[in-house]
Amino acid sequence: MHRRHLMTGATALAICLGTLAAAQSLPPLEQKERYKVGFAQMESNNPWRIAETKSFQDTAASCGWDLIATDAAGSAAKQVADVDSMIAQGIDVLFLPPREEKPLIPAVKKARAAGIPTFLVDRSVDPDAAKPGEDYVAFLGSDFIDQGRRVAEWVIENFDGDKGIIVELEGTTGSSPANDRKQGFDERIVQDDRFEIVASQTGDFARDLGRQVMETLLQAHPDVNIVYAHNDEMAIGAIQALELAGRSPGEDVLVVSIDGTRDALQAIIDGKMGVTVESSPFFGPLGCEVMKRYAAGEEIEPWVQVKDRIFTAENAADHIDEAY
Ligand code: GYE
């Protein structure tokens, strides 16, 4: 009966060696005054991305970073090439927000093979293909499933109609926030049978595409009264499309999303948007802190989780000055 709990010396040794190998498999980082640091941004077509890049630039001087920042202009292939060129330039550390979950895996593995500790920031990669503590040090970012769930819970509490007809605008296909924000929202909202998601389509996290997709979906589903966008930029695009079609966001259609941009907080103050769950772009200071802990030999938790606030009509005005 107790055999399951018995471990032979050989098994124990194998486990020890295994743990040691895993611990050793991450490249070490020397403690020094200055670091050559790569930040491979995926695109700069929205305020969130611009705020994130600026956060790294603003942190550089105080953290001793000689920063190389690139912009992949919305192409995962270019982002992989940008990481290649950073490796060739001999960076000490890589901060990488992988645009999509799978295409950036080779970049993560290449940096690992070159002995460069990598921190994934704001988005993650496919956990079956690359792992924190082995292929990269850690993921620094939000709980996207929880963000989607919190939006759904806010809708369930605040929607005052009989039947909620929902259009969902998804983020970039194959990206971790799009996958998880969909899962978190969809799973929670179907628990209340007042709600139905009649369409769910990607707007690539972009304002203009969000507007275009909303225009098309409005024609197919004129009875929509809730729009859930995976980020604020698409929510603002959707508001434009709704207004152009003669609808009144905030009155005959509830618009909800995620991020906490200045335009979204203003839309909440103006009564056009209901809620945005925060997803902070300010990763520079956190990146610095975690990198220094790693260089000091500390074991870094696989997921350095960012805690998110929620912005509604009750507090949007208090936070608009700190928004981006
Ligand atoms: O919500 C969005 C951006 O990856 C968490 O990407 C980030 C998301 C953010 O383009 O606005």
C-alpha cells in the first residue's frame, strides 16, 4: 500500500539531477553597472504600445541600460528578425512582447541558445512549446482570463435590458491576450442566460480595423446592444462605427473593454463606454526590478503577475491624468 510513497535512491538522484539541470539551463546574468538590453516591440500603431516603449526608454538611464529598441511594425516575422539582429549585436538581456503565441518561439529558443536571459513582457508564448524557467526566465504580465471574466461580471451586474445581444471584437489572432480574454469573458457570460454572443471577429487590437469590423457586423446584427472589445482601441473604433450608424453608445448599446487608455477613460466620462479593466503598459520599472533580482541570483517566479484595477464612471475622472 505504501509503495507509491517509496522512492529509491536512484529515483531521488535522478530527480535531483533533473532539478539541477533545469535550474542550470537558464543563462546566468552577471551583476554589473551597465547592460546592453534589447526591447523588441511588435508594433507602434496604438497608444498602449507607444506607452510601453516609452516606459522602457524612460527606465533605461536609471537601470543602467544601453537600450536597443526595435519596432516590428505588426509582423511576427520581422519581430523574429529583430531579435536575431539583437543577438548578433551581443545584448545581455532580452525583453520580448511576442506578438503571437507560436511564431515567436524560435526567437525565444535562439536567445536561450545564445546564452541571453529573456523576459517575456505583456504577452506570452504557447506554454507547450516554450517554458518559463527553461526557455525563458519569466513572463511579466496580467491575467488575461481574469480580465475577460471581470468585464463579463461587470456586464452581468450592470446591463439593465432583458436580452443582451453581444458582438465581440477579438484581438490579434493567435496572441495570448486575444485567446485568454475571449475565454475568460465567454465562459463567464454564458452562465447567465440573458446573454448571447452573436458574432466574434478579430479587429487585430487596432482602432481602424475595429471600426471597419463593427460596421460590417452592425449590418448583420442590427439588434446588438453590447459590444465587448478585447482592447480600448477597438472599443473606440466600434464607438465611431456605432455613431456613424445612428446608434448612441452608452444609451442603446453598452461598450466594454480592457486597457485603460486616455481615450477610453474619456469615453467613460462622456458616458459612451461602461467599463475598462486595466492592462498596464508600464513594464519598464518592473522589467528593471526583475532583471536585477535575477542578476543577484534570486529564483524568479515563472509568472510575475501584474495586478489590474477597474475603471468605470465612478473613478475614471480620478485616473485620466495618469493615462496614456
Ligand atoms: O491590451 C493591447 C495591445 O498585449 C496586453 O496588446 C497587451 C495588449 C493590449 O495591443 O492594447
